[in-house]
Amino acid sequence: MSSAALECALEVRGVWKYYGDFPALRDIAFRVIQGSTVALLGRNGAGKTTLLRILAGLSKPSRGSVTIHGANVREESTRRRIGVLGHGISLYDELSAFENLRLFSKLYGIENPAKRIDEMLERTDLTRVRDGLVREFSRGMRQRLAVARVFLHDPEVLLLDEPFTSLDDRAIGVLQSLLNEMHARGRTIVMSTHQLREALEAATHVAMLQRGQIVHAGERQQEMLDDTGWLYRTYGEN
Amino acid sequence: MYLRQVLTIAAKDLRAEWRTREAFNASFAFMVVILVLFSFAFDPGNSDISIPAIAGGMLWIAYSFAAALTLNRSFARELQNDCLDALLAAPILASALFFGKALANFALLMVMEIVSLGVFSLLYNVKVLAQIWSLLLVIVLGTWAMTVMGTMFSALTVNLRLRELMLPVMMYPFLVVPLSAAITLTSDLLNGISFGAENILWLKVLVFFDVLFTSLVVLLIDVVLVG
């Protein structure tokens, strides 16, 4: 395998997704180099969530393929390397914080799970409610626990769908610090978002979706940070 | 590893059910109500009616109605907080996820059915202990058939608005033959007729459908869950 192939963390080849006759995604193709942080931008209905679900293996493309580190995303060994944060917190209300994380640590085959769980609970400032049921948690606590779940198995590729939406300030702080740490360790991050400021500050690359097509993909430019509306004015519709 | 994943999912479902008892309370109460209602239709004190002869039908109608209630909750529980996405993103086979849920459902249904068998015995004065091991074998085989098909249709209908209606509509046609076998065998056993030449075919039918349904699910569950 060439060194170039080794560096490719994620590759999308000619992906189409139809809902009935409606093409939600049209011929999407791009590569994400290992260690990149990609901000997936676009207006509501552009296809960001559909694309992220396909990248995460939660939905199959109608045409095309997705590989993560060269392997099919639905393979067990590939899924072990991915962390997915969707719109929901993906936690069980009837289980405690510790039981929720223990469930996922068992599914991911994490060694020494109790130590790792306690570490993540501490990072997200939830140690004092370790044995409390999730249904009794405040919204902010639930969101921080969801963040802990995603980072629990130390994924190599993170797929985050609107990660900052509806997070409280504390949870945003926790998530940003974990994302910075992941980026510093050469992990790959793809996140869709409407929070342009937070996303562009963290991103190394930007991809913009419009009506199911990528209309711009490339490195983040300084203009994007100076004026967050620039991207939509330059590449988007009115 | 596979078995560990199955048991992890089953333990999670049983723990969540133990904390809420949503499915158990509703299904068990429903099962008992059906058995009591039958006593109004078929007076247990009327000597013209042979209760053991119709006992199989009464029991399995109650079992299958209650099963639809329990099985409906199986995948619907995963919709809350989008938990199904996290399970599908985890490195486990779809069949391990399925069998974990099926195992939890099977355990719940077995507990309900055994307790309501006792209730039935008291209400209708039917002796169930004489052939209890054979009876338990039939209940295990019949319940597994219901569980496997019901859990699969629970996964298939989980995103439908009318899933409470759709699950029984889709599940019962598949269960006609195994339920007929279970009803015949249960009635025979409660009439004091042991397994033998005249009813062994029904036992084989029950085993055949258990194997068939289980194999079908292994083949189809990935498509059902991920599309």
C-alpha cells in the first residue's frame, strides 16, 4: 500500500442516495486525509445528515461506496474505529451513566472498561452522578454523557452531526477540548454544523453541500473565518 | 465474542424492563384478562364442555396476544434518544443485536406464560403438572417461534406510525402453522395424551418452523435493520 493510501482515512466514491425518486445525494466523491477536521456545511435539507449516516454505515447508499481506512464501513473491524454522534444522545434513560457506558464498552470490547469509564466521566464532570439514572439527568448532563459515549473507545474517525446544536456552554467546552485533543493526536473528524464560527475555528478543511451535491471542497481559508457569510455568498445559492 | 455481545444486549433489555416493567405489566395483565374472559364464554363448571380439549387454544390465544404487546416494545424502546443508531454503529453483527433482543423477549414471555399457566390451572381446574416437562417443551418451542418472528417484525415496523397494528397483522399469518401445532400438542398433553405416533408430527412441525424462522432471520436481519 502506498503512503498516500495509508494517509486516506475516509474515501467516498460516487455516492447517490434516493428516497423514492428523489435524489438526496448526487454523485458525492471526496477523500479525507488522516488528521483532517472537515466541516460539512450546507443549508437545511442539503443532505448533510444523509451523507453522515452513510459514512457511519447507518444507511446504505443507493449507488457508490464508502471506505474508512480502506475497508467497508459495515465491517465490524471498521466500525470499531468510528465514533458517531447523531442528533439524539443514544443513551438509555432506564440505565445509569455508568451502566450506559459499560454497555458500549462491552460492545466495543474495551479493555479495562471500569477505568476508562471513570476517566470519561471525570472528563465530562459526571463522576458525582455515576450511578444516577439518565432519566433523572438535566439536559446538559445528558449531552455531556453522550459526548463521553462517543469518545469512550478512542475512535480514529469521528463523525459528528450538528455536535454543537442544543449543547449548553459547559458541554460545548467539554466537546471542544476533546475535539482539540483528538485533532492533536492525528484523529480524523468530519462534522456537519450550522454553527459556522465554532466549526470553522476547528476545521482544517471545508466541504459545502447544496441540494445533495458538493459545490465546494478544499482547505479552510482565512476569508471564511474573517467573514463566516463569505462561503455561502461565494458558493451557495442566494 | 458473539455470544458475549448477544448476552450484553439481552442483559441491557432485561435490566431496562426490570426498571420500568412497562411491557411485562401490560402483557401479563392482558394475558390474565383474556383467560378470565374465556371463563365467561366457556363455563368451567359446565360438564358438557371438556376444558382440556380446548385448553390449548385458550392458552395460545392468550399467549400470542400478549406476545404482540411485548414484542412491539422490543425495538420501539430503541427509538427513544436514537439508541438504535448507536447500536448499529457499534462493532456487532446485526444478528447478535437481534438475538440479544430475542433472548430478552423470550425470557420475558416464558416467565409470563409459566405464571399464567398456573393461573389457568387454578381458574379452570386443569391438571398441568402431570405432563409438565412435555408441556414446557411445547411452550418453549412455540414461544421461540413467536419471539423470532415477532422480534423481526418489531424491527421491520419500528419506524411505522401504526406499528402497534402492523406487527400483529404481519406476524400472525406466519404463525398459523406453528401455533396450530402448539395448540394441538398442548390440548393433547392436558388431556393426558403423551407424545406418540399420533402427535409427534406436530412436534416435528414446531421444531421445523423454529429452525426455519431462525435461519430466515439470520439471512434477513442486516437488510431489515440497515436497509
